[in-house]
Amino acid sequence: LIQLFIPLNALGFVYREIRQALVNVERLFGLLNEPPLVTDAEDAEPLEVRKGEVRFENVHFAYQAARPILHGVSFEIPAGHKVAVVGASGAGKSTLARLLFRFFDVDDGRIVIDGQDIRSVTQDSLREAIGVVPQDTVLFNDTLYRNLAYGRPGATEEEVHRAAKLAHLEQFIESLPDGYQTPVGERGLKLSGGEKQRVAIARVFLKNPPILILDEATSSLDTVSEQVILEALREVSEQRTTLVIAHRLSTVQDADTILVMADGRIVERGDHQQLLAVDGRYAELWNRQQKSGEAESSPDQED
Ligand code: ATP
């Protein structure tokens, strides 16, 4: 009987994980009540990630035909590089992430990973290759351990512990009387924004995808958590092709390239120093944030 029970139990867990994965991803992109809009092509092949280079080629996109959102966006993220997108609220930053994850198909142009148009590959293989650290991570009602292990079903205990350590969660977990077995989620211990983000980072370490989307939190954290998170984010994005959606400017300074978006177009691009030297829109955002103190200021709110 026990032998029968265990697989059923495991099945229940897998089912819950899958359901939760969908909820997480949909919430991440703010799309909870939308029907799926893309389907696999009949001859779709699994994505073959060789280096992990991402290219947006002249991408046009509208959620509704009457209101174009992206107007010919082109950029490249060389394998292992980090590109950050900044700009006013509504400029189209998160839309880039949704399109890379293929929640929607582009209207014109294409998005290519290692030479493969993402419309020609299976969605499963595409999403397998992309890790996401969302703004607000949803935890399900289960132990902290299970919430972490969900990054890669089948991970060993040692792997889960290692991921938690890499995400700078170890100290926090040690401080809990029940440690990894602490129930979390809506009916359990409530984690702070920074702790939840570190859970998401640990999941990415476990999943170990070649491509990463970081959706920076809009709300500010206290300075200590912010430093820990920035450190963990830097580490998790190392060696991965990373697209950072930056609603504030705290994670962009070390990006290889920063794209400044306005009204669905890239209006400036370069690294932090180059953009400051140009003394344009980025420099204006930066100076404004410096003046009012990073913690309070957000380009989202002020443009
Ligand atoms: P923020 O920093 O505030 O998150 P953003 O630059 O990420 O902004 P997007 O979320 O990409 O902006 O949105 C770009 C535009 O697309 C906005 O005008 C928004 O209203 C519109 N938009 C976003 N999602 C949808 C949707 N699901 N349906 C229709 N319009 C949408």
C-alpha cells in the first residue's frame, strides 16, 4: 500500500507544482485572466541552446491593433551578457520580457535565440531555457523546502541546500525554528519581498537556465536587504544571458548595455558611463534618482 501511496502523493505534488508554475508565470507577466494566445507550430522543434545569444530584430507589437506598443525594437544580448532596459512606466519594458517568453507573438520582425526564431520552437523547450526572477514571487502553501525545490523537481536535498546558500538564504532559514520545514505561503509564514525574491533566485540556481529575465522589484527594499539581493542577483546572472527589466536604476550599473526606452522605441543605448557622458535621458533619470535618494525615487513614477 505504501508503494502505491507514494507515487500518487508524488503525482499530486507534481500536479500542484505545474499548476503553481502556470500561476506564477502568468502573475509575473500580469496576465492572470488572459487565454493563451500562442500555439506550437506543427513542425515545432525543441530549442537548441548552443551559446544562448538573444536577438530582437525590428520587433513591432501591439496588444490591440489600434494601439501599437513597440515600434521596431532591435537589440542583441550576446551569450552570457547582461542587458538592462530602463524607461518611464508604460514605455514597453515588460512587454519585451513577455515577448521573449513568448506569451505573445510579435506582429513584425522576429526574436531569435542562437539563430532559431522562437516561433519555430516548442514552448516547453523555450520556457525550459529561460529562468525568471519576477517582481513578486508567489509562494504556494507548503514548506519552504518544497517552495525552493520547485525550481527543479527531482533536485536532491544537497542541491536545494546549495541553491539556498547561493541565494543568501541560509542565515534566514537557520533563524527559523523549523528551518526548511517551515510552512510558508498564504497560510504559513509570510516572507518579506526580499526573502521571496531570494527564493526565486534559489529556484533559478536549481533550474540553471542559460537565459534569465530579471524583473526588478518596483518597491524599494531597505538598504541591507537591497545589498544582499543585488549581490545574489549579480551572482545568479553570471554566465547567463540576462535581460533586466529595471523599474528603478539600482541593478543597471553593472549591465554590459543599458537600453533606454521611450514610447516603444530604444532612444539611447550604451553602458552606464557612456550614457552619463551622452548627458541625455539616462543621465537625467540617473541624476534625478541620485538627488532624491535612490530608495525613494523611481523613474516609473516620475516621468
Ligand atoms: P512599468 O515600468 O510600469 O512596468 P513597462 O515599461 O514595463 O512599465 P509595459 O508593461 O511593457 O510597460 O506596457 C507597455 C504598454 O502596453 C502600456 O501602455 C500598457 O498599458 C500596455 N499593456 C501592457 N500589458 C497589456 C495587456 N495585457 N493588454 C493591453 N495593453 C497592455
